[in-house]
Amino acid sequence: MRKRSGFTLVELLLVVVILGIMAVIAIPRITTSATTARVNACATNIDTLNSQIEVYRIDKNGWPESLEALTSDTEYFPDGAPTCPAGGTYSMDKTTHRCSCSFEGH
């Protein structure tokens, strides 16, 4: 009797089918995770901006004139202004002094 070595075509096809099924299950989850990560990063940036507005108010006894004036100050943002990972822009409401993002869903 000869000793069998290697895989048969059926075994290889079965492995390819199983890997295909696993890919179909995993890819949508990865896409959803990336979207969730972008939204969470944007929310973190907004929280950071709002916190720095409060710190500015306490340090300078007044509100910043604009968001651009605050983010260009290296005392509060030494690494520069945060950017939205989804491509939106941040703005500050002049009455509430709170930040928001222009990208829908944030």
C-alpha cells in the first residue's frame, strides 16, 4: 500500500469555501467597526475642544473670540487643531460656546 501525501481537490475546495464564508461574515463587521471608530474619534475631538474652551474661559476670564483663535493658540493646542476623521469641520456656537461637527451623524 502506498502512503497518501497531499490534499485532494475536494479537501482544498472545502477549505476555500469555509474561508469564503468566514470572509463574508467578517468584512461587514470590520466596516462597521471602522465607521464606529471614526464617530468615536470625532466625539473625543469635540469633548477636547469643549474642555479647552472651558479652560480658556477660566484662564482668561472670558470666552474665546472664535474656535480658530482658540485652536491656533499653542498653549491650548500645541499639536494644532483637531480634525474630524470623517472630513467634517468643527464650529463653536457663539451663544452656548459649545462645539459641534458639520458631518452628518456626529
